[in-house]
Amino acid sequence: MSLIDKYLYKKREKINQQNRRRLRNTNFSLIASNCTGGFILHDLKLQFRSPFVNLYMEPFDFIKYLEKMDYYNLCEFTFQSNLGYPYPVGMLDDLTVYFVHYKNEEEANNSWKRRLQRINKDNLFIILTERDGCTYEDLKRFDKLSYQNKIVFTHKKYPEIKSSYYIRGFEKEEQVGDLFRYKNKWSGKKFYDDFDYIKWFNGKN
């Protein structure tokens, strides 16, 4: 590990420790369309109370899952082995789930089922990120969902989308980039730190 990496690690750990001390709500379930949710939970050293870890879904399918969560949670996976991806790709009825950080289909399926049992529907938080083909129609559909605690990170301002939160730094791009990247070499802050997710989890945002 280089000196810069060691410095960033110490800065990041200090931020994480401060966030853990601030956090009061610790038994929530976080459902995220990509790896951002997993990084946040890892920072906070919380148990994964949702199967949406180390995977991603395209926004259209992610929103469709949220619209009929109870139905899809009862479905069994069928895996597609001929698509050419270096990781498992599963079909949950008509939804596609990309298990990016899983070694094989068995690991992906077992992890999904195990974490599915932990979902706390009474303490649910949802994150969508404007990427992976996210359209303006997807943003409007997401905004209409009845979930109380939902946020979509966007690369520009959408004042008409009530659940949107603008993350600075991706204005010249067509979508939000990797939010788990460091914003600069010295602060230890990542792009997703622009949003006070601790305040959100604590029910004050």
C-alpha cells in the first residue's frame, strides 16, 4: 500500500467512525440498484439486510421490482450461462440481475436467498442511481413509488423529481459515475458522502 493509499485509508476510517457514532437506526434494510448501497453498509459495519449487495439491476427492472416486491421475492432464479459475462446473470421472472461480484451461480443464489430473509419492510430505504441506462421516464416512475424513504442520485438537477439528489462532479457526463470513488486525494470523502445518509437513516432528512 502506497503512502497516499495509507493516508486515504486513515482519513476514510475517521469519517466512517464518526458516521457510526452518529447512526441511531441500525436495523434498516437498504435496497440499492448498484454497489453504492453495499459500500455504505460496509463503511458502517452493518449486516446486509437485503440481497441487493455486490450486484446491479438496470433502472427499468429495479423500479419494476420495487413496484411488485412481494411477488418478485417469491420467484426463483434461472441463470443465463450463454451471455458472455464473466459473472453470473440471473433472471427473476422477467427481471435481469447482474451478480457482478459473485464467483458462480450457486454463491449468487444462496446469498440472495439468505439475505432476502433479513429484509425489514418496516424500516426500508431505497437508492437508485441515474446510470446503467436510466431514462427520464425511469426517474418519473421512481418518483411515483409509494415508499417513504427513497432517493435517486442524479448527475444534474431535476427540481421536478422530488426524490432526486444532485451529486456534483458528473455534469459533463451522461450519467452518474462511480459514487464510491474518492472525490479528491486528501479529504477521504467519496462522492456519495455529498448526501448525508446518516441523517436520512436516522429519519431526520
